[in-house]
Amino acid sequence: MSVFIILLVVVVVIFAVKDIRLNLISRPTFKMFKKVLPPLSQTEREAMEAGDVWWDGELFSGNPDWQKLHRFPKPELSDKENAFMGSQVETLLAMLDDYQIVQKDKDLPKEVWDYLKTEGFFALIIPEKFGGREFSAIANSTIVSKIATKSLTAAVTVMVPNSLGPGELLLHYGTKEQQVRWLPTLASGEDVPCFALTGPEAGSDAGSIPDSGVVCKGLHNGEEVIGLRLNWSKRYITLAPVATVLGLAFKMYDPDGLLGDEKELGITCALIPTDHQGVETGERHYPLNMAFMNGTTYGKDVFIPLDWIIGGEQGAGRGWRMLVECLSAGRGISLPALSTATGHLASKMTSAYAMVRQQFGVSIGQFEGVQEALARIGGLTYALESCRLMTAGAIDLKLSPSVVTAIAKYHMTEMGRTVMNDAMDIHSGKGIQVGPNNYLAHGYMGIPVSITVEGANILTRNLMIFGQGATRCHPFVLKEMEAAAMEDDDAALDQFDGLLMNHILFAASNAGMAFVHGLTRSCFAKAPVCGATAVYYKQLSRMSRGLAFTTDVAMLVLGGELKRKEMISARLGDVLSHLYLASTVLKRFEDEGRQQADLPFVKYAIENSLYEIGQAFDGFFKNFSNPVVNFLLKRIVFPLGNHYHKPSDETGQSICEHMTQPGVFRNRLTHLCYVDENAGTGVMENAFLAMHDMQAQFKDLKQWQRKGKVPATLDIEGAISYSLEQGFIEQADADAMHHTNKLRKQAIAVDNFQPGEL
């Protein structure tokens, strides 16, 4: 006992006496920290510093403030935004024939282009004073989602001018003169924008772009001015084939010192009219059979004045930061909107098809194998809509949460891919026969487009989510890195010392609470609510502790190597991501008044995220390089083992029951899905409603056939007629059953083409 007391006193003295602590702990740790600190390129540093820390910071804290989550405003459309949805968006959707657009014309009709321009679809984010709509991020997202359920081509065409592009860059960084010059014509549709960043040799590594702008003197409007001599070659640029104004990213150089002593100014963005001398709109791309405009742009020795740089001369070299911050908003609105549209469309149409399509005399929705896939569609759709709402809501708070939007981009596009695959599996032959009545095919073809743009998903998962998250969201790491970069060593050590002590307490607290919660299954953890969802708040808090502690240990053991251990770090990124996704589900459930009908979907979505968190931790533990540390980590985070599991069959079957019943809940789950009475969606929905109304009559008919009252050899039409003749049913029921069966056959039919027609 006395030995323990002596050791305790020694530890207290070491930590309490600053001079001793500095010499024995802080100084050696500081030297090691500077040695293992991963080197950051300029583009990495700017990306790290750009954007805001939001709810992701709470999740990394180990102790999320759930009341803070509940206090975030509920994302809602304004009256004018609702009016636009009910008028202009509905009118646009009625104008779209996606089969004609994609398979025949390879473009939107002229009247659609004109309508998009005149009604302000390209000006959703532009302020009213410049002639724009000045809509919120949630409205932007909702509009794109709704359009995407009818036509991906039209949705992308609307999406691009309202995300990363000249409009957004001008709003945030443009000079007043540039805003007055360009924003009104962009708002009216007189000018169509595109933005050129990606080139043949530079995709994810934007810092390696070879496109250049050299400061020199040249003629502009008959006068000699200082400007830039530009050379570029870009590809994959959406709207490039039809753009009238080109946003261009390039590296800026000043070899002759015309602007100052700095020779390499860095990535810069400029706006250039596409009819400017030397600008060449190149060949068009054809991305996976989609008809939205996408192509190349080139320029050789193109001279522009300095005031065409976004932000003017002051914007020189600031382009990468501009792009990172604007990409964050695009990732939080555009691609999540497309993925959510996939969920809404797949949920509404697949639930209908599961009832309409019959095999072995019963609707296929009664088979448990189909129910498993349909439940996954419904559960993930609820999660998709939840994440869409909360992430767009963050942008409406005037934030640019780069980690959160990267999470949304990666996981929502992957969930969209899963949902679409399940929908195709259930539809089977109906899903693969392309034609005017196929509502899945074009969305299925377009899924990889979302996967690859604005940072390919592999990059987003393996580098961005944890790479930025571990540094930006951690309460101490970024500050410690800043201290290590200070030139005054004494001041740096003094600052580092305070941060290190707080960091040690932070890690110890998280380790202790993670272990306690693990032993008690979080029974004594606090939750901000009572009822069915309380347990999920407790489990997510527990996993937040586990993430924070595991991250600290991984960074301590691996140091700069963690940056290159992408398989390891990405798994910790998955933990953070699913903590966020589950949070959005809980937030939506509270915002919408704790609808009891939503509980199976909430349960499915959160238990799926907890299962993925458990799998990510298991993968981390199995592959962590230090076996001793690995053993200790696993015993602290999961002292009684990892007991997270996939959602139960009972939960899945409950979801299927809700999805295959017409009514308020199904309409809420799929409210963004546009049902076209003159196309395949309308045909399927009408058949579904008719089948539901006549469900009892068809059930009786099957029973009569099983009992021999009606010959089992008769098909449905024959059985209906026979039952009428025998007096089993009245004429009105027979007529309704014949009509319903006609609708059913029409719904399950696929498109056929005459020889040579295609």
C-alpha cells in the first residue's frame, strides 16, 4: 500500500510541477511530435484549414451534446420555395420524356432548355437583387432530388450551375464589378456556366494540375495591360459543350516579377467568356449513356486581363481554398440529392412492384427473400432522406462543414448504389429492359457518375473523411500541430505543454468511460429522450468515446505513418461516418414529431449504422500493427465483445408491411418521387392501388381455386369469369377484378420494339 502511495505522489509531482513536467514529459513528447508529424503539402494544408467543424466535432469529442443536435433548426421550405415546387418544378417534370432525351435526342429539348433558363432553375442560389431565386440549400437539394426521380439528365443540368461553378464562386469571392457583370446574365440564363478543374493528368490531386497562367503584358481592348497567358486542357467538364462562360482553375506564375517577388502564386481561378479568342470547346463526352452535357475545353496562349481572376488581383493564388470551400457545399447538396432521389423512386416503385408482381400465385412481396431486400431499400431510404435534410440544413446555417459533406457524399452515393441494386434485383427482367416505361434503367446507368465526381469515393473515404476529420474535429490535434509549427521554440513548448496535459486528460477520460460503458452496455449513460430511441443515444455516445480514444492511440503509435495506412484510417473514418448518419436519423425522428410509424425505419437505419461501426472497429483491431496495443484497445472498447448485429428480420418485415400499404406513411417516405400518369411510374402506382383495393376479392379467388370450387387450371381472367357464372361474385366485383388484372398486366409488361426500330 505504501509503495502505491509513493508512486501516486511521484506521478502527481511530475505532472503538477511545471518544470519537472516540461523536462520529463512535454519536451520529449514535443520533439517526438515534431518528428512524426506528417508532412502536409500546400493543397493539403489549405484543405485542412478550409471549412467549418460542426456536429462532427461533437462526435469526435467522446461526449456528444445531444441537446445541441436537437436545437439545430429543422430544415424546411419557405412559402415561395414550396410554390416553386408546386408550379415550376411540376411543370418541368411534365415536360420531360427521359427515354426520348437519353436514347434518342442525347440532349434536353430546346423548350426544356428555354424553360430552365427563363424560370430561374440555373439561378437557385443567386440573390434576388441580381435576378436570381435566392433559395435555401434545402430548397436547392429538394428541387434536384425531385427532378432526378424523373430524369437524371435534367437533374444534373440544373444541379451544376447551382453547386461548384462561377455563380457560387462569384457570390463568395467575386469583386463587386464581377458580380454586377456576371450574376444577372447567369440568373436570366443568357449565360450558361461551367467550371473546369479536372484534366488528363490531374484528378484528385488538384495540386498537380499542369494548366498554367503566366503573368505578362498583352493587348486587351486595344490597350496594353498586365494579364495572364493561359494554357489548359481539361476534361469531364459538365455543361462545357454549351457553356458561354468558363470558370478555369490553373497554376499562376510570375517569372518576371510584374506583380511582386513571388514567382509561384499557386492555384488561381478565372472567369473567361467562351467566345474569347483562343478558347476552344472541345469534344463532348458521353458518360454512361447519360445525355447531360459533358466534355472538354482547351486553350493555347490565351491572354486575359488580371481583373478576370475571380476576386481580381487579390484572388491570385487563392483558388484552391475557394474550390475546397465551394466543393464542400456541392458535396452537401448536389450528390446527396441525387442519391436520395434514388431512394425515393426505388422505395415507391419497388414496394408497388412487390405487390403487383406475382409468382406461384402470390405477390412476390410475401417472399422473405424479397422482403429482406425491400426492407433494406426502405431503411436506407429513411437514412438517405435524414442525412440529406441535416446536411443541407448545415449549409443553411452558413457553414461549410467539409468533413460532414464528405461523409454525406461518400456514404449516400454508396447507399444509393445499394438501394438501386436491390430495386433491380426485385424488378429482375422488368428492370433491365430499357424503354419508355422503365423507370429504373437510366438511374442504374448513372449511379457510377455520382460515385466518381467531386472526388472519387475511394479518395473520399480513404483520405478525406478521417484525414481531415481526425485533425479538424479533434479538440487538440490541430492546435498541437500549430504549436509545433511556431518559430519561437520556448513559446511553442509552453503552448504545447498546456495542450498536451488537456489531451492526456481527454484521452484518459475517453478510455475510462469507453471501458465502463462497454462493461455496462451503456445502461448508465445519459440520453436526452425517453422511449424507444433512448438506447441508441447511449450506444452512439459509447462509440464516440471509443472513436476518440482509438484515434488518439493510433496517432500516437503510428504518427505520420497513419496518413499512409489508408486501410486502417479509413475504418476509423467509417466509425465517424456512421456516428453522423445515425445522428441524422435521430434528428429527423425528433424534428418530425416522433412518428410511431417511423420507428421500424429508425431502428433499421441506426442498428445498421451500429453494425457497420462494429465491423469497422473489428477490421481496425485485426489489422493494427502493434499486437499489444491492439489487444488493449479491443478490451477497452469492447470488453465483453462486439455485440452489434444487423437489423432483425422482424424489423425488416415490419418495414415491408408499412411500405406495401398505401397511405400517409408511404407517401411521406417517398414524397419526392414524381409519379407520371402517362409513364411507367403512373402505370405501376395505379396497378398497386387497384390491387390493394381488390386484395380481399383476389384472396377469395385463390382460396376457391385451392378448394376446387374454381378450376385451378384457369388463369386469373378465366377464374374471375367462372366465379361470376357460378354466382360467387357480383358483376361489379367481376368488372373491378378484370380492370385490376388489366392494370397489373400492364404494369409488369416491358417495352418491345419492332425489328429495325432501334
